[in-house]
Amino acid sequence: MMLRFGSCIHPRTAHFNLLAEQTFIPVRLVGRSTIGAFLGYLFMKRVTGIGGVFFKSKDSAQTKAWYARHLGIESGEYGGGFSWLDAENPEIKGFTAWSVFENESNYFEPSGKDFMFNYRVENLEKLMEALKQEGVQTVGEIETYSYGKFGWILDPEGRKIELWEPGEAPPEV
């Protein structure tokens, strides 16, 4: 990835242009530690895969039955999912969750959308810190369970996104 430094409006403000991703990020530089932290955020892994797909239904039992019968997706009280092995390291088992929620569920709030994506991440705490620094709206606090850490953000159109750093134990389905 190439960095190009652009013009500065103020001596302590630099503009980084990530040529590979066509992203323009204004950053306020306060000292060497700020530059180091910014570069650490810039080059850290962010999303590593899809952790789950969640959506609301008027009749979740009927919807689950339809998906089981026609698409072979079995799900229990907490949904279903797909197990897989990491392509780079087959010793690592992965899981992608799939779950139907009742229309009345408030789990997707404050979003008014009837679906939510869950993305797998490598280091949730550092990523949440970086996203806050970048002005991304966060929702709630990080929650930790045996099957991982969870954090939430809103995209520019108000869709709630769940970020998941998998833990040691597999999720319950």
C-alpha cells in the first residue's frame, strides 16, 4: 500500500491518500505517538470475513422452516450457521452465523433496518478505537463472551454493523 502526503492546511494536519484504496483521510498530528498510532491503525487488519447474517421476520418459525426445507439451512433457538476451515491455516476452524429474529426484536437498534451483518475482525478493541478516531458512530460498549468479543457501529446510512472477534469456544446454535 502506498501513502502519499498531500498539502497541509495547518502545520499539524497532514492528509494521507491511500492510493490502493482511493481513500482520503485527514489526520491531525499532535506528535510522534499520534503518527505511530495512526500508522498502526492504517496497517492493521480490519474485517477478515463475514461472521453472520441476521434478519427480521414477521413469523420467524415459518421462515426458519422455509429455509430448512428449501435451502437446507437448519437453525435452532439462536439460529444456525456454517462451519469452515481457514484457507491460510486449516487448523483454524471458523463459523458464520445465520439467524432469523422476530420483527419486534430490538437487537438491531438504533438502526431501523430489518437486517444486520456481522463481520469477523482480528482485534476488536484496537479496531473500535481506530473507528472512533475516524469519526465512525459506535453503539454501546464491547461485550465479551466465551465465543468472542462484540462491538457495534453504524454505517453512513444508519445500518447497524456487528463486529466480532471470535473467541476460543464455538458459538451456541
